[in-house]
Amino acid sequence: GAVVSQHPSRVICKSGTSVKIECRSLDFQATTMFWYRQFPKQSLMLMATSNEGSKATYEQGVEKDKFLINHASLTLSTLTVTSAHPEDSSFYICSPIFAGAPYFGPGTRLLVL
Amino acid sequence: EDQVTQSPEALRLQEGESSSLNCSYTVSGLRGLFWYRQDPGKGPEFLFTLYSAGEEKEKERLKATLTKKESFLHITAPKPEDSATYLCAVSDSNYQLIWGAGTKLIIKP
């Protein structure tokens, strides 16, 4: 149980374009979802917390208008990076909560040229 | 202030050489302590949840234990495929997660 998928696994885009990352919990329903990003050789950095049907809560320094989070259903959450820039290049990971424990998707590697 | 500290930062072992990783924490109202392993370029893989002091959990060569101020991840007779970064996180009374910086484990054949 607690299988999480993310799509795409890798994406390369031009500066100024928007990228949508999907996170699905395949065999459970997740009321709460965390979104993280991780730079090379660094720890996970929490970006935002979302609860199904509610607006996401963003961590300090994370622009909510740049990183749009939609948690419209208990099995799907999306993160859209709008007007991406090279400094947004990172590894993005979703983390739904299952049975009180955070599980993680396989991650999405974003490279903005 | 809630805090999680993992030690050592890095650990190199020979195959078969047992050892332990430490996760020390100070948190108001522990809801749970979680262990994960992360391989390069992948998301963290869930290993264990511990809820109360004295609790122990095992999975293959790994055993996690919990006291009121720290957790140990014991690895018995490790193999090269156990090489990864091991992450510890705690959930506080507000269900906020506090992460340790991780221990990079390298098992040499």
C-alpha cells in the first residue's frame, strides 16, 4: 500500500514557460499533501502544505503566485511552476499523508533553460 | 525550539560491518518519528514510523528504536545496496514535520 506516482519524472523547458507536475496516490486517499523541493546534495525543503478542497499554505519565501498548488481530489494534487526561470530548476517531490505518515512520490526533475 | 539532529553526517562501512545511525530530537508533543532512505535522484522511501519510547520496528537488516530524546537506526551486516542517505523526521503536536539533515551511508564491498 501507499504507492505514490508523479508525472512527469523529468522535464526540460524554456525560461518563461509553465510546467505542471502531477502527484497521484494510487491506492489510498490523502487529505493532506506536502510539496517539497530539493537542490543537489541538500535537504528537502518544504514549499507548501495543502488540504483537499482548501487553499494551500505556503512556507515563508515561497511565492504562491509562482507555485500554484491544486488539491482538488483525495488522489490527485498538482504543482504548477508558472513562468519558470533557471533558478527554479530543482527536484520537486510530493508527499501525501497515509495512516499518519508522510509517503513520497518518486520526484520530478525540472530543468529550466 | 523544535529540532532534529542526525549523526554522523556520513558513515563508511565495510560490507558486513554493523553500525547505528542516530537521530536526536527536541520537540513539543511528539506525534511520530519517521525514518526514510533516499537514493540519488529519487524521492524518499518510507521505512518506519515510531510513536512512543520503547517502541522498536524491524525490516530486513534494519531495526529502529525510540527513546524520549533520540532514535537509532541499527543496520546489521549491511550490504552495498544499503548505501543511501537515511533521513529522520519528527511530527510535533501541530503535526508539523521537522527534518534532520540526513546521514549518508556508504557500504563498501
